[in-house]
Amino acid sequence: MDALTPELLAVACAVALLAGLVKGVVGFAMPMVLISGLSTMVSPDVALGWLILPTLVTNLWQALRQGAGAAWASVRRFRRFLLAGFVLMVFAAQLVTLIPSAVLFLVIGVPMTLYAAFTLSGRPLRLPQPPGPGVEYGAGAVAGFFGGMSGVWAPPTVALLTALDTGKSEQLRVQGVIYGAGSVVLVGAHLTSGVLNADTFRVSALLVPPALLGIWAGFRINDRIDQTAFRRLTLILLLLAGLNLLRRALVAG
């Protein structure tokens, strides 16, 4: 594991605070901000280990913010997406330590950047209306693969929710449910892969408090913005995170 210094921990906490803030505003992007920020200081597999606990805890808060009943309704509605995602996540998690850093950055950054850029340019990803079981299983499989590789599964999830014309409040809850359930699976998968070990678990736990503070502030901002601003901000953040990962791929390569 990369050597942990007080300065490195302080910067990691600041990144976790920012990631929580962004997640509270748009409902996702915590692992993207964390892996983008942390991987400039430590190796990708260590960054992935560090982001697991703050991602898990904030997702559970987000999923349950409107009550357990609403969260369970979301689980039932997106059960196909969740099932496919879990299966692929467990498989993909075992590949993390076998893949070079540059390839991992490209695998995450390319689809993220393309999706955000095309949607912002007025050419969004079009899914059948309404998406059928095959589309839901497919989107879940793609999300699970990227989730297992990097802890990042927002792009296909956001694409599916956008195709369903999901409202701002419901979209935040549904994302919390999907990402929260995925985070639980991710913990188990990376205990097996070795990414989450005694060292990374300790740092990951230290990043939970700043992440919680950030998401609390983000929720307050989200309550004050409209649907149009919410959607555009979501896409801008996806684009910036994707571009940063592509930059890292070039550096690592």
C-alpha cells in the first residue's frame, strides 16, 4: 500500500468532503470524485479500497432519506437492474489487481466522457420507452462491471433513470438504493479480491465523517435547485470526472 502521511490523509479527507457534497447535490459521483482525486496521490487499487466505506455509508443514508418503504419500492421496481449488476460486479471485482492502471482509467473514463458529452450536446443516449427487461438487465450488467472494476456505476444507472423520466427526488432515492445495494456487494467482492484489506479499511473508515458532512451540505443545496439545473449539473460533473480519468490514463500509460 502507498505510504500514508498526515498530509496525504488531510488531502484525502478534503476529497471525501467534496465528493460527499457533490453526491448530496446530484445523487451520485462520490466514487468518481474519490477515485479521480485519490488516484492522483495513490495507486488505483488503493484509491478503490479507500472509497468503499464512505461510498457505502452515504449511499445508505441517501437510500433511506425518504423512509424504508420508499426504498423497498425502488428495490422492487429495479430488481432486474440490481440482479444483473450484482452478478457482474462480483466477477469484475476479481480483475482489478490484474489490470494495468492506464487500462483501468480508460475503461472508466471513455464511456463516462462520451455519455456526458453527447447528452450535453443535445444527443442523449436513447433507450426504448419504456425500457424492457432486456434493457434493464443489460444496463445493470454494464453498471455492475464498471462498479466492480472501479466502484463507479453511475453512467448506465443515470442513463436508465433519465430514459424513465425520473423526477429529481425519486432519482436521488433510486440512485441511493441502487448504489447502496451495490456498495454492500462491493464490500464483499473486494474483501475477496484483496483490495479491501486491513490497511485500506482503516483509511476508508477515516474518510467516512468528512463524506457524511459533505453529503449533508449537498442535500441542503439539492432541495433548493430545480430539475433542469439538477440534470445539467449532473452531466457536467460526469464529463469533468471522465476527462480527468482520461488524463490519468495518459499519464499512467
